Amino acid sequence: MTDATLADFSATTLEGDPQDLSAYDGKVVLVVNTASECGFTPQYEGLEKLWQDYRDEGLVVLGFPCNQFGGQEPGDAAQIGAFCQRNYGVTFPMFDKVDVNGDDAHPLFQWLRQEKGGLLGSKIKWNFTKFLIGRDGKVIDRYAPTAKPESLTGDIEKALATT
């Protein structure tokens, strides 16, 4: 699968619509597995700021709620969307709840884990693990849940400068 790019995958939006990720061809994309009841949940604010600050330059933030870590995303799509909007003003694209590890892991996350392993090998350790994808659709880097969104600005700016 190493020849794959982001454009080879699709996902379901929080509204229930299928979305080919090829829609983000030529963009720099930050993929994040999210949760509403996690200690890292306030990162939604920083992710939204990145989206607002850099979207006109070609950045897209994609949020993928996940309930695999401590049951910290128990809600349905409507509850997740309302929570994100109400508490953090999230306007970046959000997708339906997915698994990121195990046999039922979404194919996108299977690919992301294969492309960039972490401290636990390819397994994702917790909510708010982040993957930066370049304009060419290839994974540039992986960031731990503890990495605050604002700490990624240098890498994002570098990726945005690449044509």
C-alpha cells in the first residue's frame, strides 16, 4: 500500500455523506482522531485556529471521532457535531466515528499507521494523534496526542510552501 495517497481513500462525513478524500488533492491535510470527553479535547480550539489561519493557503484539518480509547467519544454523529460546534466553534470537516486500531480500523488509518509508526509501532496510542499529509497526498509526519496544534505551525508552513 506504500504507493497509496490520501486520494485513494474515502470516508463518511458527520452528516452521513460519502466523501472521496481526493477532494483534498493538492492541499496540505492534517488528519486527527478526536474525542469529546478526552483530556486533549481542548485541542479542538487549536485545530480550528490552524484551519482558520492556513485554510486560504491550502491547509485542511480533518477530524475523525474515535471511541476506542477509554470510551471518550460515546455520542452519535449529531451529538458529536453539536458538541464540537457549541464548545469549540469547529468548522473544519468532521467525519463519522471510526476505529483507528484493530481489525475494524478504517482503511485510511490502516494506511496512516503503516506509513508512519509511533512509539508503539504502528498502533495509535490515544485520541488526538495527528498525521500531516503533503500536497502530493503522502504522509509527512505523525505527532503524539500531547503535541499541541500550535506546535505544528512550522511543519505546516513548510508543507504549504511546497508546490
